[in-house]
Amino acid sequence: MTTRDELRLLPWSGLDGKPSYLSTDDRDSRMSRLADNIEAVQLGMAAELMEQALDTLGDEDTDLEDVRLLVKELTGALRDVLRVATSRGHLLAANEPHRS
């Protein structure tokens, strides 16, 4: 049986908001490729949002409502990026040779 350390954290949550995991040895499976693609989109969107944040914060005429919206969007992007980092960290750890 696959242990929790060998499961891949997916870049989306289940219906109840809990983490979703994938159990497969095939990194080229349909679900693995889907997760890879979604992670790439999430990272790309976070990079674009970072650029928008720099522009918004550099504009002296930005009003408080725009800053609040920016913080909300940044929070969501940070959540996604942290999930990707956690998932990839677990994958790296699972693939490291065991030390005796």
C-alpha cells in the first residue's frame, strides 16, 4: 500500500476543502499530466499577479479598494504556490535515495 509520503498533493482541494492526493507510480499518467498543467497555470498566474502588484503599489493614485482586491488575489495565489511547493517538495523527498 502507498504511504501518505508517497502520495502526490494535487493542486486543487476536494469538495470539502480538504487536500486531494494522487496515488500513482506513473508520472506520465493522465492525472499526473493534468496536475502538472494546472500547477504551471497557477505559477504563471502568480507571476502575472506579482507584476500587477508591483504596478499597483507603485501607483500613488491607487485607492484602498484596489489594494484590498490585490491582497485578496495575492492571498489566493500564495495559497496555490505554497501547495505547488509542498507537493513538489514531497515528490523530491520521496524520490531521494534512503540513507542507511
